[in-house]
Amino acid sequence: MAELSGGIPLPLFLVVALGLMGAVAYVLRQWEQAVAVSAALIVGGLGIWLWRLGTLPSAQVPLVSLTVDLGASWERFGFVLEPKLGSLPVLALYFFLTAAAFGLSALHSQGRSLIPFVLLLLAGYSSLTLITAAPLAPGLIMPLLLVALTSGSVFVLQAGRLGNPRGALRAILPPMIAFPLFFLAAWHIDQIPLNPQDGELLATISGFLGLGLLILLAPFPLHGTHGASAHSAPPVVTATVNLFYELAILVLFHRLLTAYPFITTSVPLSNWLIWAGTLTAVWGGVAAVGTLHPGRLWGYVSLHDWGLIILALAMTGVRRWPLVLLLFVMRAISLMISASGLATLEQQAGSLRSERMQGIGSRLPWSSALFVFGSLGLVGFPLTVGFIGHWSAIQMVAAIDWQLAAAILLASAGAVVAFVRLVRLLFGPTPSPEIGPMPERDHRPGIIATLGMLAAALALALSPQWVNAVIDPLLAVFR
């Protein structure tokens, strides 16, 4: 362990601080709204602090007389955690996502367990990002650690509800299936010094790693958690857990291709990703046509959007990561604002069943508009946040095969048709009183917050270059 004379190591500070915050939030969980606001401010402040640290050797923690050594490592149980290789922007992005989730949970209750458990998940994913040495190579042991983190996510997704845990449990499947492949790859990598010229050995390693990465990306048919979780779990929780996992997979993808560049030459990884991404995007759009449940529809368009990110990962050279990061950042914004609108609908109506959604738009017009606008961003509808990323991805696919691009466009059109049907349901005639009492109208604070999110999202859709302030520092990590 590094000496503490220059300050406490950053990994130790983050783990201890987040653990203590989680414990305090759990004790004070009865005051859900106050805890959510406080946690959002603290985590958001830490995110800004991490984002601005840059290459400083040490830094003072705001409002606390504590110096953090940004170059020191922290070692426990054979794992070495160290803030190197430009990991701070990725850490800051995790903190920003968490702060957004806490801020939205202050507006719409997402369960009293959200704050403490998400803080623990944040500590886990932060540690995963900072691992530089482990009993196995960090990129090879990360899938096993993802099994532990996705297992913890099950409790967050359930959120104290008595509903079907199927969606939450399905989130464990991709890392559970993939990590034995990485262990097999690690064993074969240890044989390289004995046979350094063995091309068949490199092909075997590449096959294990490529297939493991493909499984971790959870394409069709391993996509089950998207629709099922969105159907039963609180919307903000679903968005947060999915974004945490997806960001970790992008980091792992970059690490493995950097450490083992022969993967892309020994196996047709790009072709695998093209077909997996296309099938995922197409299935997301097709499945969206077959449902009127707002949560499940939201999950399917999220799957469609994730398919485009898988396709972008198939690109080679300098074009890959700018497009992937653009799609991911726009995805995060679209997911969060649509989750906010959906959470309001669920909270006011009591459930997302079709009979409860009938005519709810007349009572909650702004929340309904926020949900639809954010969700359309996930299919790249014009004048939404996701349009620029989707259009760039479609152009990239068309350069490879116009038929694949046409299939994805048709799937996007199908998802848009599904939302037209949903809008007719939301703003249709109100149901009879036997269905249940009508939900309350939007409250003024909620309307102000909703209008603010709509205005910000529309401004970003019209001026997408603003997102470069987030993407450029991240590109320094994924270069």
C-alpha cells in the first residue's frame, strides 16, 4: 500500500466515503426526499471535483480538510487500485449518472433502498474502473467482478417491490456465462511464453475473448433484462443500473483490445459485432411494435439504441470511439429524461397497466410529453437528443451494407409507430370511474422540473456540439 504522507489514496477515499454515505443513507432512509437531495448534491459535487482534477498530483477535498493523493495506489487482497490511464473522466461520469438518478428520485420516489444500494454499486463500479493489477490481468478478471456487481443490482432493481424478479435476475446471465471464457483465455495466455510463435494458440485466445466480449454486450437473444426490468422495476433505477453496466462493458472492451490487439486479426470480431448489433437493433424495434405497456416499450427502444452502440463498436480505427461515446452520452440523457416522465406516470397512476394509462395525458400532459420525447431520442427521431448519433451510426452501417441500414431504419420506424399508438392511449378518452380514481394533475414543482428538462434536451438536440465538452475528455481515456 502506498504511503499516506502525501495524502490518502484516491481509491481508498472514494470507497470509504461512498461506504459511509451509503450507511448514513440507509439509517436515514425514512426521510427519502431529503436524503435524495443531499446525496445528489454531494455525489454531483464529487463528480465535478473528479472531472476538474486533470493531472494534478494531489488535491484538497472540497469542504473537508483532507488531501487526496491522486498518484498513490491502494492494494487489498491482491488487487491494486490506482487512478491512472485517464480514468478520472470515467469515474466522474459514474458520479454524474448517480447524481442525476438521486435528483430524479427526489422528484419521484423510487424506493427507500435506492440511495444506499446505488452508493454501494457506485463504490463497486468505481473500484472496477481503477483496477490496475489483480491475481489475473485486470481485463480478464473484470467479468467475474461484474457477476458480483450485477448480483447486487438485483436488490436495487427489486426496490422492495413484490413483483416478478425475472428481469433483475436476467441481468446476471451475460457475465455469468462469459466469465468462464475469460478464465480459459487467461490459462491459454499463460502458455504464450512456452509457444510464442504458435498462431493457433493466439486464435484460441482471441476466440475465447471475442466470444466473451460479445456475450457481455448482451445482444439479442441475451437481451432479456431490458424489457423485463423496464416492465417491473422503477424506471430511474432501471436506467441507472443499465448505464452503470454498459459503461463498465465499454471500459472493458477498450482495455482488452488495447492489451490484446491480436483479437481483431485472429477472429472476425467486427463481423460478429455487426450481426449482433443489427439483430439487437432490429429486434428492439420489432418487439416495440407488439406492446402497449409503457415500461416494456421503453425497454425495447432502449434495446434498439444499445444495438447501434454494438454496431459502432464494430468500426475500426479512429472513428470507433467518438461515435460510441456520442451514442452513449446521448443514450444516458435520453434514458434519464424519459425515466423521469415514466416515473411520474407510474407514481401518479399507481401502475403502468394499460387501463391506468388510458387518458392519463390529459391529467399529466408535461410528464407524458417528457417520457415520449426522451424515448423517441432512443430511436433517433428528428429533433430529439439521439438523432445526431443515430444518423451517424446509420450512415456508418450503410457504408458497410445498405440492406442492414434499411432493416435498422424500418425497425426504428416500427418503434415510432408504437409510440404513436401509445400517445393515442395516453391522450385518448378517460376511462370509466370503475377503473379507479383519476391521478392528480402535475404539481407546479414537477412542471417546472419537467419543462427545464424538455428545454435542455431540445437545446441539446438543436446544438449537439455542446456534448463535446463531455466527449472530449472521455476520448482521452478511450484513445
